[in-house]
Amino acid sequence: MSGRSALLIAAVGAALALPGTASAVDHVRLFVTPSKLSADWKLSAAVVGPTSPTARETFGVTLTRTFANGRGEEQHGLRAAPTRTITFDGRRGRWQARFGGLLTIAMTVAATGPAQDVGESQGCRGAFARVPVVLRGTFALQTGTRFFGAIRRVRLTGSVVFNRGGPVDCAPAAATTCAPSAVLTAVRYTSSGPAATLLVSSDAGGWMTLSIADSGGSLPAGVTWYHVMRLERLGFDPLGGALPTIGVQLPAALPVHGDGTFTAAETLAGSRGTCLTAETSGSFAGSFRTRFAGWGTRAAVFGPAGFARYAHETG
């Protein structure tokens, strides 16, 4: 055997013995399994890695509780868009992040089982695989509230989804079924972005979501707390009236209460697959209140300086 052939065989053998490198997989997504904080509250996290060298991650740590036999949910979500906090090569990696004194993460990520093909992840299709993982190291969240205090973990579990290689298609799939739907959306803006968002729907027995955002102040740049109260299966239709005026009424007995009025301005008709859609833009005026654990009573007031839309879909 020539010296050149021996070197080639040695090089190939060494390459096969090494674990896959970070460049061997792409579209890395970390999902941290909910970890119990108390009888009611759980900690979870999700990181969707960048899809290109210049893109940013979608980064989230969330505190969640459910109530009313699963019909209600309260969330406090810390959201950011860092450059790259999760690295993974298919078997191991690291999760590292620091947002001032608010959140510090320095954890190793190691697979605890074989990867399973999943084909699709969060609406994207490709050669995706999911592998269970354990995370060890430092996780320290300073909530700044007396209720939650400082949350620390040295071990977490979860899963990592990644694309083994090849093209990824994230185009929306065509609708195959249609069901009547009506959703009212109202947003109040400040100079730093959406400050409050209200979604109210007639669907599935009636549901609503109120989200109030905290950013700036003592928070690190680019970091936002989103405080969310979601109620499902209300047992009544929270939307009343008909275009050009739609009313919203949430009684005081609910964790979120208040009222408001949507006034139509312009309607655009269209389609989504075989579904017929109509989106009506306009204005929304109203006020809603709720009480968040740790962050207290908050009010969301909607008026002229905002965005409002009523979306209606039929078969």
C-alpha cells in the first residue's frame, strides 16, 4: 500500500469516527419540556434557530399555568431575537445566552436516545428529525417579581428538531377543509411596538386572548415580557352585531373583562385554498382589564392610534 493510500484511508476513518459537525445539520430547534415551578406554574422554553447566517433566532422562555379545568391559561413569556444561542450537531451541542442580569443560560445539550424522522416541523417540510436531549449547566432567570422571584435550574430535558440536510419548504400548505370562522383583532401601538393585543372569536364556543407587552425601562435592549391571558369555550359569543359595527362584551365575572366596538372602514374579499375569506379593516375603541400573577392588575386601552381587523371565513 502506498503512503498516499494509507493517508487517505486514515483520513476517511478519522472522519467516520468523529461526530457530525454543526454544519451537517440546519434549521435547529430546541424545545424544553415544561418543568414544574409550583402546584400551578411551569417553566418551558423554545428556540428556533436561524435559517441563514444573517438571520436571528426566535427565542422564548415561558411561565404558564392553566385554570378553569383547562379553559383558561395565563402566560408570562420572555421573548428576544438573538443571533445564535443554540448549536447542535445531531448528538450534542450548547445553549448559551445572556440578557443583562435578567437571564443567564450556559448549558450543554446531549442526546439521550436515537433521532426519529418527523418530516415536518412548525409548518416546514424537509428531512427533519427529532432527538430527546438533556441540558446541564446554568439556567438563571430573574423575574423581578416577588411572586416568581429568581428561577434557577441545573438540569432540564427536552428535544431538538433539526434538518438532516437538503431543501426545506416553509410555504403555507393549501387549505383542505373550511369551517365558518370569525376573529376580531385589535392592537395598540407605542413607539417601541405593539403594547397590547386583543383577539376575540366566535369560534369553538367563543374564545379570547389579551396580551400586554413590557419592554424598555430596566429590560435589556431587544427583550420583551409578554403577559397573556387566554380564555376558551366561553359558552357565549363575545362578538355581537353585524358589519359595519361589531361589539365585544366580556362580563366582569371573567378573568378578562371590558367592552369595545369595532367600526369597519374597508373590506377585501379573497380566498385561502377553497375557503372564501373577507378581511375588514377599521378602528376599535375599548378598554379591558385583568390581573396577572406577579405583575398585578393591568389595563389595555384601545383607541384611534392602533390597528383593527375583522376576519371572516366561510366554506
